[in-house]
Amino acid sequence: MASQSQGIQQLLQAEKRAAEKVSEARKRKNRRLKQAKEEAQAEIEQYRLQREKEFKAKEAAVGHWDPVAVAALKWRRRPRRR
């Protein structure tokens, strides 16, 4: 009877270790996802700033007196939907 109880205890301990490993893996996955999201947001912001700078340079080159050209630049600046 004692060996049976010992076997059950070993199984319970193994189950607990397995649950801890799964929990740690989930935590690592969530950290990686959060980091990837932050990196993507930073890249998007950098791209947005670059495009805004290009737009302002084109706008300055065209001049503010030509509303048709400015409107055309703004229209081309709009993000395309996929």
C-alpha cells in the first residue's frame, strides 16, 4: 500500500512540474508577442514620420498657392486599403 501511495505522489509531482513548464512557456510566448507588437508599433511610427516628412517637403516644393496640386498630393498620401 505504501508503494502505491508513493507512486501516486510521484505522479502528482510530475503533473505539477508539467503544469509549471506549460505556464512558463505561455509566459515566454506572451512576452515575445508583446515585444513584437512594440517593435511593430515603433516601426509603423517611424514609417509614418518618414512619409509625413516627405509629404511636407513635396508640399513646400509645390507651394501653398496651388490648391489643386496640394489636393493631389494629399490624395496620393492616403493609405491604400487592402
